[in-house]
Amino acid sequence: MNAQPFRLPSGGLVDRTQTLSFRFDGKTYDGHPGDTLASALLANGVRLLGRSFKYHRPRGVLSVGSEEPNALVELRTGARREPNTRATIIELFEGLEATSQNRWPSLGCDFLSVDRLAGSALVAGFYYKTFMWPAAFWEKLYEPVIRRAAGLGRAARFADPDHYEKAFAFCDVLVIGAGPAGLSAALTAGRSGARVILCDEDFRLGGRLLAERREIDGRPAADWVAATLAELAALSEVRTMLRTSVFGLYDHGIFGAVERVNDHVAVPPAHQPRQRGWRIYTKRAILASGALERPIVFPGNDRPGVMLAGAVRAYVNRFGVLPGREIVVFTTGDNGWATVCDLVAAGVRLSAIVDSRSEIDPTFKALAERAGARVFAGGAVEATQGGHHVRGVVVRDSSGKHTTLSCDLLAVSNGWNPTLHLTSHQNGRPIWNEDVQAFVPGTLPPGLAVGGSAAGRFTLAQALEDGARLGREAAVEIGFRPTHIEPIPTTDAETNRVKPIWRVRGGRGKAFVDFQNDVTEKDVELAAREGFRSVEHLKRYTTLGMATDQGKTSNIAGLAIMAEQTGRAISDTGTTVFRPPFTPVAIGALAGHHRGKDFRPVRLAPTHDWSREQGAVFVETGQWLRAQYYPKPGEQDWLTTVTREVLAVRTGVGLCDVSTLGKIDIQGRDTAEFLERVYINGWKALPVGKARYGLMLREDGFVMDDGTTSRLRENHFLMTTTTANAGKVMQHLEFCHQVLWPKLDVRMVSVSEQWAQAAIAGPKSREVLRDILDAVHDISNEAFPYLAAREVTVNGGIPARLFRISFSGELAYELAVPADYGEAMMRALMAAGSPHGITPYGTEALGVMRLEKGHVAGNELNGQTTARDLGLGKMMSSKKDFIGRLMARREALLQSDRPTLVGLRPINNAERLRAGAHFISMGRTANTDNDEGYMTSVAYSPSLGHWIGLGLLKNGPRRVGERIRAVDPVRNSEIHVEICSPIFVDREGTRLHG
Amino acid sequence: MRYSIFSLISQALKGHRGWQPAWRDAAPKPGYDVLVIGGGGHGLATAYYLASRHGISNVAVLEKGYIGSGNVGRNTTIIRSNYLLPGNTPFYELSMKLWEGLEQELNYNAMVSQRGVLNLFHSDVQRDAFARRANAMRLAGVDAAFIDREQVRSMLPFLDYETSRFPIQGGLLQGRGGTVRHDAVAWGYARAADSRGVDIVQNCEVTGIDIVDGRATGVQTTRGPIKAKKIALVVAGNSSRLAAMAGMRLPIESHVLQAFVSEGLKPLLDCVVTFGAGHLYISQSDKGGLVFGGDIDGYNSYAQRGNLPVIEDVMEAAMALWPGLGRVRLLRHWGGVMDMSMDGSPIIDHAPIEGLYLNAGWCYGGFKATPASGFCFAYLVAKDEPHPLAAAYRLDRFATGRLIDEKGVGAQPNLH
Amino acid sequence: MAEQATSSWCRRDAWAAIIQVGQIGAAGEPGVKVQLPANLQLATLIATTGSTGLERITKQLVGLDLPRSASIALSATHGLAWSGPGQWMLLARQRAGFSELTSLLSDEAAVSDQGDARAALCVSGRRAREVLAKGAMIDLHGKAFPVGATALTSFAHVGVQLWRIKDGPDGPAFEILVSRSMAASFWSWFAASAAEFGCNVARPG
Amino acid sequence: MRIPCPHCGARDVQEFTYLGDAKPRRPEGLDATEAAMLEYVYVRDNPRGPNDELWYHAAGCRAWLMVRRHTLTHVIESAVPTKSAKAGVAA
């Protein structure tokens, strides 16, 4: 048995010295380096590659590129399974494994294939008209059935084991496509000294020149390609990117591209990504992406063995594969004859050539003679015969007589569409050009030029000319001067006349417009009949152009038929808007490195390792990881641990990392004035060496953030913000300064990262601190009272800052040292505190203690509360203007029944409160109308021995003592609570000042 | 012609030659009782409910392009009523109830699929906020369930539970939420409105609003002037432009929101899932494509397209949530222009000009509201008083402070 | 009470427990080299708008001109990197004398110590640009980013300031400052990006 | 998009955060009226065309910029620091 029966004895760009073994649907085949999966399967005589979406019709290879609608496979297995992969662009590698998809149980015998009768009901939009009765059956019956039939390939069920990365490139000129136009553009631009990037999605440069037998300057085109590539390689500012698809054009000359770094091997080598997603920043770009050949709509045009004529040439010339032995060509233009020519050159005989034009050029007639082929001028193929691949075609000649011809390959050509997709990514509309019978680029995005076939200039000579011209123009426009101008290479003669036919009428059976989505000419007619006449309606109603190929081969025929149905010209219907990506892009490549733990940066406090050493459990707080609590061996649950930590602080001393708080250094003569304007309370009178609690609003009157700000020197303040809002507050302050009040002398910078900061809290905290601070610093209650703030030193001169502030309500301090000393500080504090049983505590205990003291935090500062709602309305100064002042005074925000902060305690001390419960008065029905507020935060108070909560309640402060219901239907709970003061512990604040 | 399995079979036997246009391609008459400006989902629904609920059928819907060319054809098709604030919850629940009977009412299968909407949470603060919201829903009679991490895992085993930067703690599930075939909503309303006598006028762009003595009397269009007793503006991202024709400025900015769809895949995702730690939501369409949505691009825009940073952001979140997506390919992405209001909630109200009514500010949540929006707007236009369930959507709420700010981000439209 | 410096208070910089010295990624001749500068001192200087005093005094104290655009003035011992309008990052290669220097500057500028706020690294080698291109949304080509250029930007969602110092024997060299808290995430990205070229990590002292 | 930062050069939009319309001026001082503040905070022209808007170079030089950008084409005409903006948003 011949291993590759359809491989030509010689020719092509495959490496016949090496053999690659691969599997398709479990069967092993051989191919060569340089093959695609499609070419290797064709070489082995495999024609049937997949099934269509709706009717499960057998489908084979139509094209040779990324436009392929039919030959889709699942590539690789397990976690690396890639559904819907186009066999026409899969580079063959040793051990490749591919499986056909959308069939059951097997590709050859698919029980889901729809027969003609059922098929006739499944026209465009059929589901809009049925499945409505009975209503309940949709989710239970109809939809599951429809969904089961949906989709083509199966996604992998496991995490992708490969690595992806992003990269950013900058250039003067980006050239998209390395065919004749692109190569000559890159060359002229490169010669001028411009920085050029040349991208091509193929794994070999040359574009259509790889597929054609053409001559440039009297020699085989391959020689010109080789010489051009050699010169490009020698230009240091030119970068060539293979296997790289430019998929989108975005604002300001930014292109998205994906580089398939290692898709041509079974598994990426160690340390290398599978793919790389590029953002390419350009000054100019040249689109030289060529053109896509159009198929012809006729009954049975989807049967495997029907292939684009240009693709046939590519398989013969580039891959050395003959996709069939009995060949018929059906063409509406000269391009089909190029295929005849190349087949003849390869020593292949043809059965027949059907040209829809009645006049045939004499040279073509001679060619047909050499091919031994019959010629049907003015004829058309009306049907194909066969099962899983073509065995014959029915030809109608110019007299209307039908002839059945046996064949196993039908090459079709209906002219070409410029690959202009990128030109419409910024809403540019292609325009119909009657001369070339194709849509060509309309208004171009700034900085983009289009040349060669992509501009509808289809001859090789035009491609070379456009490339040279556009490359030079781009370089000149950005200031480069070409040193000399080389003559444009000459080419052999060619003609590219075409008189497209949008469908062959008269035959029987389904004639497909969109192969993958099974949209037929009848569907287009139906859409027209039902009023879906705009091209966008056509697309949405019939799904034309919505498959994985985005209608690259089908759109134009579809809208041409619509134009015909509605009596309009194609130029009037226009096309749908092409959206990015040009070709489907793996999600991994767009995500790059940012997945799993690397999804977003994690911020670690300078004391992080110390906390870990202490056994901390960490919690995500915005970007930060913070120590949540520090379980000790034997502690059963977090509540035990947190209770121990709280009691340690309340009775002895505890230590908590607060480095994550935002810290902003603000200096300048007008700092106090600035603070007056951004905070609701007064700052001018704050003495040096003191801290004050401040609350800032957004301009709309709602609370933005809170924190303490200290006056370190006359004109030097240190503001702290909450961990979560640090960035937002910094941006807000910069706005206030730069935009609102630039004349104020205020200079600010974030110093959040510079200082490691620890809270030392509890009745013994002063004793611990005394041990740490250098002796010169007096921290007695008199010398360093509540809210004192001062620069100090530790360990013989290390600069530090000490604040007597307290979130816990205990005698407490916060000590800050340069971050490099953060860990040393924690160790020193632990050592100094060990006689007092110093206990590290986390954010959970911190949260309990702030709640016991009625301090508001994240759950209350939720952007929906005003200062008044939080019981802080009295802080609002009436003597000055400040951000948010006026909007906070709107009538609804002053209404007494706005939910306002209160404390809550369970009537039954054993019951656990839950944040998120809503308040309903006793005896009222639990519904929206009776909803009076909700529980914002809860904690178990070790000091009180029961759960406590803060909440926002209508008329709250006036209802202290009242009992209400805290309903939590979503967790099936309802608890009766008593409204109380939000301050649960040490209401007089004696501990704080102790 | 009534749609049913019988009409379909009978037409199949006749080669489908008997189908009529789903709606007439009407030419504008000189005048109407009500002009609805905007042939999107909300506008068509408004016209339908004017005709079906209020007996006002001398109505034209004017659309500058083809109907459904705006956001009703560009969204991620999600419906839900999992809202927090009292101004919102009952309104969106009305919408949900209308969705539930929509297909029978319209005789058009829009594939309303109540497959469930699951919002994941990743932190205690988020959990508390979701609990508050879930309870608000339950108090309003809306279904809501809290599920824990293990229940999420049993529903969606392929998400990242091991290496996630923001671990999944649990989720808020609204079982009645789901998806709808978005284009079909526009077509279904258009067909139903048309059958009740409403004129659907495509390719008719409004270029001016006639105001005489403080009263709107008609519009100028690319197809000539049209008189009207009442004019209802329902033009989403173009609200400010139309309002400007009437001399009004609105608390609205137009922003671009992108949406994404993958290649078609065999079914693997059974619900709508949102990733609370990144701006991402995913569902799978009945055709098999995974549909992704994320944050708006963040700057004022009338271009129906977006840029790479948000695309990458959404795909990063997708990979972070679901690491098996690496080899799934993004097929297409596009953008719609959102009428982002200053508190993130819509406006359904009289304009300060007599005879002029405003329906705008839907931000990127307009699709799910389509039936209720049309229903309540029709009520307002017909009766000249707000529908009780849409009474909070007043234009003066910014002045009074009765804001409906679900996210609590304040007067910055790009953050809602 | 702490009367004197004790050895228990040792500094621990941002790279501790993150970076390991040696080769990472591909074996063989490393395409990328990373050096962690020791004792790098940093402080932000923000001048009063319109004041020229800072220009004079920096020239006098460290002998460098204050850059007016996105560049860095460097000497063997000090540097002044533009870091925003009216803002500079002062750097010194040794600890001694730095606090004295900053206090002398504090009359003419708001001075804030940042030496502990950043993790610094120097990246060089044949493939240095290629590694950085996996995160840098700025053009690091020799023409666009010459020796002495600086930029504030972000790599892989991490804020950085970088500048180009004198070329090394095998290509350009860049010094990069990373926010301290994000050093681990930065390194995770960097190590993954450099792995294919092989990367040698060294730490003087 | 790339925003031509007057200090840093053209930078990817990803480095910036957006605030919106630069035209409204904050009514300053104790005499400012609620009505004026309402306009400032909530009401926008929202043009389809050139728009002066505020951008913050968050990941770069931290300057607030006034950028004139077309909201349909996204073409940027100019970008200047707000501090020196001629049409100055600053009082």
C-alpha cells in the first residue's frame, strides 16, 4: 500500500527526507515537515474531515488557509485539547493527534445527520416560531435538546498546562502579510532605515508566492522571495515574525497580534510559552493581507472534494499533494484556468473545465487541450454526486443540456475578496468595486495603507508595485529618506478577469452559502421574504457569517443573493461590519502570565514573613494579603483564636501589623488649608505633634474615606487612609490639588511602602514600648497623651514615628519604622512584650474591637452612607467650604428616617448575628415596604460574651432600647435584637486615655 | 400569521413560500399620537405596550438604522432581578415576570432560558454585601439562594478552586435569572407591535425636535417632518444628543462596553456566572459560544468598539476563573454605547418640556429591563403619571438626593 | 530600654525570601543578568512651584543638574531621576551621609525617604530588552530610550520606575525600582519571562 | 489608545484613569449654591465630537491632564497638564 497515495512524486516545499507520523480519528498516517494537517491528510487520501453544525453534513477541505470553514478538528488530547482547530493551518509535527468533531458515533456514520425531510423544517429562524407551548417545556425539554446539538468541538476539561505571555513591540512601520506586496513593502521601508515589523500568520514567508508557479524578474518567484528575505534579515531594524496573526486594529495605531510560538511541536519546550499575545504600537501600518477566494453556491457545493481552485494550486505547488485524480474545474473567471495550467505543469490530466462565461480565451482553449479536458463554456455545475466525497458532478452546458461527469475533485473559483477585515475594525465600511467585482477598503483608519490583493489589486505586478510604493511612502511620512530607489521587479503575464455568479439556479438539493453554519440560499430567500433585509438582519436571522470562520468565504455570496432578492445592487446592501479578531485567538494568549496566583499582583507587608512564621492565616484585602488571625495549636476554630487575641489585648497587650494602611506625606505652607478643604472637620488648629481623626466626602456628599492625620511639623502632615482606599484617596488629593486648587503650596507623595507600622494595644502597651524606644523619648501619659504623634528613634537612632491612636479603644500606639526594619521591629516588640504575654492579633480581632467601640469601617464606608448616617454629622464644619459640603445637604439626605448607625445586640445572648440581615419592626410582615435597614457588621464580643452588631436603621438613634427583628431569609434565620448605642465597651473612653 | 409547530410544518411542505414579513416596513405618516424615537428593545417594547395595554396604536417607532441595531443586539443577553435597592428590586422583578410570559404573549420564541445567574464572592466583605442584597431580594419576593464553595464546586467543577488569587468562597444564586436570545426580543416586540397597528419606520433618523411654546409638537427626520402629540425618547447611548435637540442636558455620559464571544463549543456551562474578583461574567449561548462581558472601557465614547486593555483584562479574569479556557478561542468582540447615568440607575420620567418623555440611563443593564422598561414607560406616556414600580426613576432625584446608587461609587459614570 | 544599637535590629530588604542567587530558566550562557544593588538610598524631592533653589543646592551638594525632562543625571555616587513634574528621585549608592544630605535639601523641597519603599534591580544582558518587552508598554529601543532616559510606568500590573544606565559588555542595562509590596509578584512575572533566555541572578556583598 | 502625556510621551491608555468632562468648574467657597454644585457634579454635555476631559496619569507621572479627544473617532488633538491648561479648569 502506498503510504501517501496522493503525494506527487516530486515538488513542493515539504521535506521529503523526513517522515512525520500522526493520527487522525485513531488511525496513523505519515506526512512530512512543511505539511499542514490538511495537506498530509489529503496526501493520504483522507477527504472527510468533519461534520457541519446544523445538518451534520460531511465536510472536507475547502481552502488552504485560516478562512477554512469545514476542516475543523480537535487537536491534541486531554488538557491540551483544542477544539475547532483548522486543519488547513495546523503545522504537522511528529505525534500529532487529531479527532473529528460534531459527529456521533463516528465521522463516517453520524446518526445526527439530518435527512432531507426534517431538514426542510430547520430553516433559518425556525426556533423563533416554535417550542413555545407548553411554556414550561422550553427549559425542560426543547432547550436541552437544542443545546446538546450546539457547538462543534469540545473544550478541554482541565486547566491549560501551558504558559502564555504578553509582549509589547514598537515600530515605525508594521507590515501585515509577507506575500509579494508585504515583502516589497517591508523591503522599501526597511531600506530607508525605518523600524519595520513584518508579520505573517503562516509558518513560511512568501504568501501566495508559495502556492503559485510565477516568475519575477524572469526567474522563479521563490528566488525573489529568498533574496528579499536575505536582505530583510540583514537589515538590523527589520524584524520578521512568523506564525504571527495580526488580529485587530485598535485606536491610535495599536495592533493586537498572536504569535504561535510552539503550536508546531507536541509540547512547548521547557521555559517557553505556547503562544505570545502582542500589542504592537505603530506609526504607520501597511495591510498586505492578500485575498480570499470565493466559492460558488450550487446544490451539493459542500461535499468533500469540492475545493477552491487556488487551494488546489497550493496543495499541488506548495505541498506536492494532488487533492484528487479525476478533476473538474468550475470557474467564473481566469483564476480557475491558473489551476488548470498548474495541474498540466504537474503532469496531471483533467476531466473537464466548466467556465460560466460563454467566451473562452483561445489560450485557455489550448490549455484545455493539453490537459485533455472537455470545456463547457457558458456552463455550470448544478449538482454533485457521491456520499462522503464527490464522485461526480452534473454539468449544465450553455444549451441547457445536462452531462454527468465522474470526478473526485471539483475545483471552484468565483473570484477573490480582498482580505480587508482590519480596515473595518474602526468602523470603516468597505465599498463595492464594480471593476474587480469585490468589496475593497473604504475609508481607512489613520496611519493604515492597503496594497496588493488586499486593496483589490489582484495581479502580482500590482502587488509588487503597491508594496514598494506604500513602503516608501510610509517611511517618508515619518521622516525617513530612502537612499535610493530600486526598480520594481517585473513579472510574468497574468489575467484576472472574473464575472462572478452568486448562485447556480435550477439544480436540486441544498446549495450552501455558509458552510459551517449550514446557511443555504433558501435561508437567504426566506430572510428576504420575512423582512430581514438589512445585511445585519440577514446575518442575525440566518446566522450567516457567525461561525468560527466569520463568513470569510460566505458573506459576499449571501449578501449578493439578498441584493438580488430585494432588487438592489450589492453596492447598496453593503457588508456587515467586520469585528476583531481577524482570526480566532486563544484566550490564554490574551491573558498571558495573568492567571492563577498571578492574575493580579499581590501586595505583601514588610512583616509578611514574620506573620507567616507566627502561623498567621492570611486574607485578601484588596490587593493586600493581611494576617487575619494567628491560630495556636489545639485551637479548634477561628472564633476561639480571635477571642483569645481580643482578650489578650483587652487585658494585656497585643501586636498587630497595620503597615497596609495608606500613608501620604503632605508638605507645604498650605497643607492645613488643603486639609480643611478635603476633610469635613477642622485642621488649622491642630498642634504640631498631634493626630486627629478625619473624614472625607466625595463631592456628591457621601463618605469617601477616613483615617488619622498627624501634624509632624508646622508644614508637614502625615495622612493615613484605609487600606482599601489608599490609591483612590491619593488620586483624589492630586485632583484637588492639581485641578481645583493649583495655587496652594501642597506637595504630596505616597509613603505607604516606606514604613512598616505596628499597632501595640492594651493596658501593657506603654511598658512594652518603653523597652523599644530610645531612652530620650518620654511616653508617659502626660508627655505623650492620647492622639500624640511624634518622630522618635529606636535601637539607638533608627528613625521611627510614634502615634498614640487606638482603633481598639485600649491604651494603644502605632509605631512606624522604615520597612527594612519591619521584621526587626516585630521581633523586638515580641521580645519586649513576652513578660506581658504579648499576643499577635490579626484583622479579625481588630474588627471585633473596632466594633465593640463602634468605629465604622469598610462595611459602613460603602459609598452609600453620609457622615450623618454614620453618626458623624456633627464633625461637619459649617465655617468652611469642603468637598461634598453642599451635596450632603440635599433634602433626602437630611431626612430623619434615613438609616443611621446604631448598635444591635441579640435578645437571646446565645444567638449569632449575621451581617446582611435586614431590620423589620416587630409584628410587621417581612417585605420591602417594611424594610428599615440592615446589619452592616457583626462580631462576637469576648468582653460581653455575646454577639454584637452595627447596623443602619431608620430613625436609629431615637429607637435605642426598642426591639426589632433581624431577618435573614436567605440563610433561614430571624433574630430578635435590641437597638443600643454603637459603643459597646468603655463608653467613657477611660482606657483610651489611661 | 401565527407561529407554531403546525405553521412551521405546513410551510415546510410548501417550501416556506408562504411566510409573511415579520413586520411591515412602514413609511412615516404625517402625524401620530405617540412617536417613539429609537427602535431598540426598549422602544419597541414601549410601542407594543402602548398598543396592547393602553389601546394607543397610532404610534410610530422611528429608527435611524435597522431595528435592534443598538444595544439590544449587542449585549451579553443576561436577565436577572438580583438588585439591592428598593427603587430597583421590584422593578426588575416585574421585568423578570414579563420575561417569563413573553413568548406566549408575543407568539415569538425569544428563548428565555432561566438557567440561573450565579454571582461568586471572594471575601467576607463581599459575602456580607451579597447577603444584604440576597435578603433585599427575598423581602421583595424575588428568589435568591446563598451557596457555599462546595456547592459552587459541584455546579462548576472546572473553575479554579486551588490556585486562585481570589479564592471562591461561595455565591449568590438567582435560579430564575438566565439568558434570552437578544435579537429575537427586538423582532418579537416589533412583530407584535406591528400586528397591533404600530408603524415601524427604519432608516429614519431624527434630526430635530420641534418645540412650540414649551411643548414638543413633532420631529424633523431624514424622511421629513412628523407631528406627534407625545414624543418618547428611548435612544440609550444617544440620549444626550436627542435631549440636546430639545435644549436639555442630562446626568448621563455615553461609554463603550465591549462584549466577547468564543467559538462554538459543546455545552459545558449551564448557568451565567460572574466573577466577583474581576469584572467578568460568562454564559454559554444555545449555539455553543461562550459569551463574556466585563467592565466598560472607562471613557466617553460613541464608537461601537473598544480597546485592548479591557479585552485583555476580561480574558485575564476568564483565565483566572476558569483555567481550562486557555485553548478556547475568542471569535469576535464588539462594543455598544451605554447611557451611563450618574448614579448607575435609569431615568423614566417626563422631560421638563411638555409632551416629551425620557427613558434613559440604563448603563449596561438595559437588556434585562427591556419588558419592564417598555411597560412602565408606556404607562407614563399613556397616563402621564409614573408607574408605581418605576416611580423612583425620576430625573429630579439628583437634586433631592434620592439617588439609586447600587454600587455606591458616586457620581462617576465610568465606575458604575 | 534600648540604649544602644543591638544586632537584633537587622535590615531585611524587599528581595529577602523572594530572589535566590544563581541561574534560573534555561541552562548555559545566560541571556539576561540581574544584579540587586546593595545600599541604594532613595528619597523623593518635590520642589515648591516656581522655586529654583533646589536646582542650585542639588548641584552644589551632589554635583548633578536637576533633569527637567524624563531623564536621570548620574554620577558614580549619586543620581537625580526625574519622576514627575517638579518631582525627582534622589539616589545614593551608599548609606553614609544620606540623611544629612536629605536634611540639607529639606529647605528647598519636600523630602520623603523612599529607600525602603522600593525594591531595586539592575537588568542587563543580550536579551534584556526582550525580557522587559514582555511587560513594558514603553519603547525601550536605543533611539527611543537612550542611556540616561527614565520612565515611570507599569510592568505586568506592577508600577515601576526604570532608567537606562551605561551599557554593559553584552548590551544595554536598566535599573528598575519596584514598589516594595509587589516585589514578589514582579519577580514571578520577571522570572517566568526571563526563563527562556536563561537568567543569572547576583547579589553583591 | 495612547495618550500623549506632555511629561512622559505617548503612553498606553492603560496607564491612565479617567474622570470625565473637564469643562464644569467647581463652585468654590461658602457662597456657592446647591444648584450650581448640582450642575457641576451631575450634568454633562456628553458630546459626540471633540471633548475636553480629565485624565490622570496614575501609573506614570501622576499628573492630571486635560485631553481634547473626539468621542466618535477617539482621535486626540491635545493633552496638557491641567495646571497649565489655558482654558484652565482651575479657578
